[in-house]
Amino acid sequence: MKTGNTLVPGTFADDATRYQFFAKVDDIVKETHLFRTLLSVYPFIIVSRFFKAFSSQPRLAMVTNTLSQASIDIFHFGVVFASVFTVFTLSALLLWGQELEYFANFPRAFNTVFRIMLGDFDWDELHEVGRPQAYLWFWTFQWLVNLIMLNMLLAIIMDVYSEVKSGIGHAETLWSQTYEIIHREKEVWAGHARRLKEVLKSLDPTDLVEEDDDEHEHLPVRVETLVTEHDVPENQALHILIEAEKLHDSQMAAEEHNDDVKRVRRIDQRVMQMHRFLERYMHSNVYGGSGGATPSVTI
């Protein structure tokens, strides 16, 4: 910049200086673009910390728990969906790649087919290549991908969502927990209650130690114990024990529900085994005659 003016031609000392200047500008632009790209990812990293806080609230954790439990089924569905989607992309590339720039290569065609799946397309440009080809490709794509496969994905997620929602039972809402926290803080400031962290530390000072002695873990905790030994107000001690019992009952109910689901799945597997056994047995009687060996099955 000191040796020339970019707005006035011929003001650089030589061609090498001008080349170095624009090379430097090109490097700065690339580094700035890379920095802005990395900076655009940072909000996702910040927001991801909220999901850790969401896990403490059952109703907020339903979405993340649903996706985590359905991840295996979604992955296997994604393999099939990607295969079908790639086939339609290659077909669109061969049909419209020579005439339309949006289908000129595979990445462009892949993005354009994805936009068609979302409803963003220009039908006039598609049918100009050939109405029969456009009709066949478009109708097949809409029926197979949009109306069938996407609804299958929704069914997979909603099936797991129903299980997760039934598992939380009558969980507290966000506003009820907010009211409870505010009310608890007022009670602490008024001296009518102690903080729950202080009560927990008083009950078990080594709660964060991994190799903890469990000999006192199963000792009963009574209201009198909290009041006399840990200086907890009587009303708060009674409330803590009642809520602890409710939490224990809800956890036991959730475990029983999971056990019931496992039993149903085992019964379903055994029924399917018996069904296959009967099919083989009938097949052996029809084609193998009465002297055929009866297939064995382990139930």
C-alpha cells in the first residue's frame, strides 16, 4: 500500500510487488472466511451445554432421550434412505444434467433433489427436458421418499417418544419447578429451611467419593434424625422424606415398566420362533412326506 495505489493502474513499483500485494489480500480473505466459518459453529457448541441442564428436567429431556434411544433405528433407516436418495440423485443427474445447471454435477444434483424433497422446485424447467421422464421420476420420488420413507422416519421417532413419555409418568413441569425453587429460596432467606446441598452434605459428607463405605447407606432416615442431628426444620424434614419416597416410587415404576417392555419383546421373539417352527414343520410334511424328520426348535 505504501508503494502504490490499487485504484490507479501502474502505480506499483513492479509486477512482483503487485503480485505479492494481491497474493497477500487473497490469503487474508481466505483466513477471514475460515475464521467466520469456524465462528459460526461456536454458537452450536455453546447451546450444546444447555442439553446437559435439560437432562435434569424430565420433560425437557424427552427430546434428547428420544433421539438417543432411537439413534440405532435412525442409523439403519438412514442407510436405506441414503441408498434410495442416491439412486434418485443419479437418475436426476442423467435426466437433467445436460440442460439444467442445478443438475450439472453430483453435488449440485444432490442438493437440488434435497430441495425437491422439501417442495422447492421449478416444474416448468423439469418437464422441458421431457414430460414422460419428468412425470415418472417426480411421481416415483414423491411417493417413495416423501410419502413413505419420511413418514417411516417419523413413525420410528414417535414410537420411541411414546415410550419415553410413558416412562416419565407425571413429571413436574418447568414452571412448577421454577415456583418451587423461588419458594425454597424464600424459605432459606427467612430462616425456615436449609439449602438442600447443605442437608445432603450433612447426611453424607463423602457423597462424591467413589470408594465410599456403604455400611451406613441403608440405615433409615427419620424426621427426628434430620431435626435433632442435622438441624433441619421439622416441616422441611417431613417434605424431604415425602418427596424422596415419591421419587423412589417413580423410579421403581419406571424400572417395572422397562421390565414389562423386555418381557413383551421376549414373548414376541418366542412367538416368532414358534411361527417359523410351524412353517418349517408344515413345509416338511407337505414336501418331505410322513417320513421326514421333524425340525427342532428351542423356545
